[in-house]
Amino acid sequence: MPKKRKSRGRSKGSKGRTDHVQCSKCGTLVPRDKAKKKTSRITLVEPTLAKELRAAGAYIAAPTTIKFYCVSCAVHYGYVKVRAKKERRFG
């Protein structure tokens, strides 16, 4: 069978079996090393109020959230681009 990608679509190396995570869009169980990870920051305060608080010298915490996506959702929503054959194989 032809080898489409050098890593076979995983970042596992020689670790063996990895745990699964749930896709944030469709709920599919995906191996953690195969899932596409996207981190984003959540603002807990409105922008106008945050600007005033920063001017007063306050520290505003912005917690980060980690979302995992299966490959099909990541491609569909544009988090990952479809690459040409030369780019994805050994590049």
C-alpha cells in the first residue's frame, strides 16, 4: 500500500497506543496524537471595561482553552489546509 505521509498522519513515533480525545465539533473519538489541537484565549471581561481596568493598573486573566478536532472537521472549518503531494509526503 502506498505511503501517503511520512508520519502516517500521527505524531506518535514509537510510543505505542495513545489515548483518545473527543472532537469539539462532531464528537468523534480521535487519537490524541492525530487530532489537530487549537488553543484560544477567552476574555472574561468586556473590552471597554477591560481597557479601563488596564488603565487603572489591574491585571486581567485570560484563561486558555484547548480544543481538539478530527482531521475532517479541521479541514472543513479551515484550521488545516489541504497540502499538495510533494509538500505532505516527505517535506
